Amino acid sequence: MNEPAAHSKPATDQDVTVSEEALRKAEHYIEEEEGAANRLTGWLGAALGTVAVVMSLFHLYAAYSIVPTQTLRPIHVGFVLFLTFLMFPAARRFRHRVMWWDWIIALLSVAIVVYLIQGGDDFTDRNTLPNGWDIFFGTALILLVLEGMRRTIGWILPVISICFLLYAFLGPYLPHPWTHRGYDLGRIVGFMYMTLEGIYGVAVDVSSSLIILFTIFGAFLQYSGAGKFYIDFSFSAMGGKPAGAGRTVVLASFLLGGPSGSGVATTVTLGTVAWPMLAKVGYDRNAAGGLLAAGGLGAIISPPVMGAAAFIIAEFLQISYLDVLMMAILPTALFYLALFFMVEIDVRKYGMSSTIFKKVDTVWNLTRHYWFHFLSLISIVAFMLWGFSPVLSVFWATVVSFLTSLLRPDTSMIPYDLFRGRGSIKEHLLGSPLIQALKAGSVGMLGVGTTCAGAGIIVGVVTLTGLGLKFSGIVIDYAGGSLLLTAVYTALVVWIIGLAVPVTASYIICAVITAPALIKLGVPDFAAHMFIFYYAVLSEVSPPTALSPFAASAITGGDPYKTTMQCWKYTIPAFLVPFIFVLDPGGQSLLLMGSTKALAHANVWEILRTTATAATGIFALAVGFQGWLLTRTSRFERWIFIVSGFILVYPGPIANGIGFGLAAAALALHWAGSRRAARGTSGSGNAS
């Protein structure tokens, strides 16, 4: 891993051109994450596009006005299922067309919502004793949610959901300690369909009130040209130095990832532009893909969006979304610090020269002309600090993004020709970026919407049967009451589940079945949930479902599994940081430092101490995993760096003292060895 790439043959434009085949492969991995939607044209495509626009407009209306929760959640699920069954085929051989059975189940999903809403309070009151029609529509809803998940994200999460349903049915027949009283079909359907605890529970609440609004906001940024600006700005700001290529990827991934919240999409968007540059400065295909995927991973943990799971954290903990953003500030900074360490080491490791690429424009000119894209990005936090709710904050941030786009003709979401009276309203408005953004906002969250509805089945079973407390007791027993072992077991459970399901589903499942174990051992709830969230994020870079590295390898032409290992190399130092959340009371200061809840757990000294310890540990692990600093590290030096990095994760003055001591000793050995090597080189040169 620490061997530098060969540079005897410089990269040519032909070597680094992103081919159409590479883009198709990358698109395939995006579809793996977001589902393989139909591409429909004609009246049907226009009709479904109109429904998607109406869905976005309805949710924007619901954000600004008051729509009752018991109405908003079912309508949201109805929209999601209706569009899913018409836009995602039952199998690949039916792609790009709508079959008769798709229409039947799409209309059934609407009928389920109509039946629920017209039932009123009587419908909810009889959830423990549902009638025949209740059971019919409730059973149909469960089956449609399972099928919707299968179409959008694959078969694994539906199978997991079915296993949870079987657990609810078969409770009396299970061995201790898994046994419970068991529930019949009527009770399960009543809980899942007729209350706000099952399918219409927390996950769908967040999906209907926040996730879709942030998806619309991200679409507005995309169609107003913000994504292109962020890439151009990063290229201009970071170029001109040996580490400029790597720094550009890190900065651009943060700016792109914050609004999108999608790791794979960020990886592909950035990779198509940055791969030629990375190749020209000396990155091989696998290392470049690993860096691109690592940057894309940051999209899921970077404010102000952080991916869908972050909104659910706020709902589970009953805190504001602003608090979740404050949780993420220092951990995100440490993640990107690890990437910056890695790319700085890459410069020496690969013998890179100054970045070879033509700047699009100067930083000043780009900022002068497109400054409003930064305003759109920070407006969400500004509105929340001003006292607006998260829902209203993203609503007004979307309005800001739309209005500021009108400042320039090349970013305007309504063509300037319409204002000048050239052409008809139908010609310019219907095909405008505004309409496209409204459509993309709804279509882009269908996979997340079905995932949240399916997660409601799992959460409902856990709530109904008390599985969370049972599981936490089992984990603690296996760990012998040790917090360290409990954290390790929890991380493994989250990681294994994350191999098979998306980040959002992985977090929800583990939040309800593993978080209680950590909380029982004294870990604050916010620290336990953030620990689980960060390890759920690892699913983006963990085989066999390492979608971000696989997409990056499609762009660079590298080996998918070697690219995945390179991505792990870049990210593993930062992913030891979550252990500080749960093991060190001072480590919890890395989280809610800006909220009242955090201030009850930490002080300024604890924040500084823990941040310095974490940064030192990240640096040591970066050097150890890279096997390079000033020069190549010896095997002995490398292992000292790695051991010191792991020790610094463990809390306490003794562990910290040993960790800092080992890091200092490794640095001293490496500096002395580098000096000797330099003198030897100088001496041989003089002799010659």
C-alpha cells in the first residue's frame, strides 16, 4: 500500500478522458443507490412529471402553512408509492414502460390514503380492533411498501422487514430471551396502518416534513448552476501547488456534498471533472478513485444537509435540527482534516509536481459574479439561528436560491427570454429549470421515501414487542458490561447491517435495537445516536455494497475492490473518532458543543483537549496507513504511528500520555532517519 505509483509514463489526455462507457457504469451505481427509474416520454412522461411537480408544490405549501400530521404523512406516502410504481419497473425487462399491473397498484396506493383520511377520528380509534376493510387496506399498504422498497433499493431491506414481521407473529414460539406474547394480523395491521407509530411513524414524519424539502433545495441549487460554481471555485482556490489536486477534491466534495447529501452522486459529479487532473499530477486509478469516494462519503456527514438519517436523529432525540448540525461541526472538520493529511502525504509519496490544469477563472471573479450561491448554502443555518424552524428554514432557503438565481441570465431558473416577451409562457416556463427542479426534488427522494416507510415497519415491530430492550440486554451480557466491548459490538452490528441496506435504513434499525445498550451503560443519548450514524455511513464504502468506490472506479477505470481499499485507507483514521463519542466524556464535547444540551456535558477546556487528542490520533493514523511522511517510513515507525493513533482514541490521562509519547517518539525516529538519508544522498552526490 505504501509503494508509490510509477511515473515513468506521463498521463495523456487519452488516458484520462472519462468515456461514455465509464459514465454509464457510474450511472449504474447511482441507480443502485437511488433506484433505476424509467425514462418515459410523450404524454405519460409529461403526466408523471406533472404529478412530481405537484408533489413538490404540495410539500412546499405544507411547509409554509399548517397541514395536520395525520393528513400530511399518509398523503406523502401515497405520492411516493404512486410515483414509485409508475416510474420504477417491476423488473429490468419492463424498463421504460408502464405495465397494467403498475397502474393497479399505483391506484391502490391512492385508495389506501383516501380510505384513511375519510375515516376521520373513528378510523384511528379502532386501531386495536380493526374491521375487515381496515385489515384489507392495511395489509395492502404493508405489501405495497415492501414492493416499493424492492423496486427502488433492492430486495434486502424488504426481506429484513419481513423477518421483523415474522418476529411479531411468532413471538410465543421463539426461544428465550427472544420470546414475547405474539400478535395477530389485526393487531399488527392496526398498529402499522392506523396509528402514527408504524409506517406513518418517525421516519415518514421526517421524510414528509424535512427530507423532501432538502431534496427540493438541492435540486434548486443544481438547476441554478451552484454545483458547477462550487467545482470551479474549488479548482481556482486550491490550484497551483503540488497538493492542489487533492485539496481541490476535498474542498469541492464538501461544497457539493453539503447540498446534495448523496455520497454516490457527489463522487460521480466530482469524478467526471477531477479524475483527469488527479491522473496528470500522479495519482494512479485506484488511489484517485479512493480519494474521490472518500470525498463523496463526506457528503453524508457534512452540514447543512448530512443525508436523510441526520433529520431522523433530530426526531429520535427530540432536539432541533440545528443541534444536529452543531453535533456535526467538529467531527466533520476532523474527517476533512484526515483527508487533508492524506493528500499532503500523497504529494511526497507520489512525487507530485504543481497541479497541471487550466483555471476556469480567478477566485475573485468567480466570487464577484456568483457570490449568491454561497448565500443559498448558508441561508439554512442563518434562518435557523434567526429562530425559524428547520422546515421553514429550508423553505425560505429554497426561496432565496430561486430569487438569487434570477440575478444572472446564465443561472436564472426562469429564462430571461420570458421576461423580455420573447416566446410563449408554455415554451419557456414548462421546460424551465424551475419546473425541472420541482420535478427532480420529488423523483430524487422516492427511494428515501420508500425506505422510510419500510423502516416504519421495523420500528413498529420493535416498539410493539420491546425488541430494543431485549437486544440491548443481550449485547451488554456478551460484552460483560464493558463499555468498550459494547461499543465494538455495536459498531460491528451497524457495519454488518449497513453492508446490506442504505445509510438511512441502517441508522434507523440500529438506533432502535442497539442504541439502548450504549445508553444503559451511561453514554448520553446524543452520543450513542451519532456513534451509530457515523458507522452506518461506512456502508457507502464497505464491500459488497461499496457504491461510492465502485462508482469512482467506473470513472477512473480502476479495480473496484482495490479502489475500495484505497478509500478505506483515506477514511479509516477519521472513523475511529466516533469511539471518542462514547468512551470519553470529554469526547462528547465534540458533538453538541453549540447547544444547551452539550454545555451541560463539557467545557471549553474539554473541547480543546479532546479536539487536539483526536487530531493527533488522526495524524498518526494517516502517517501509519500511508507509510510515508517526509520520506518512506520504516516498518517499525509505521507501526508505532498506528499504535499511537489507536491508543489516543481511548480516554484517560494514561492512554493519552502513552499515545502522545509514542507519536513523538515515532516523529523523532522518522526525522532522524530522514536526516541520515539526506546526508547520505548529499555525500554520494559530492563524491561523484
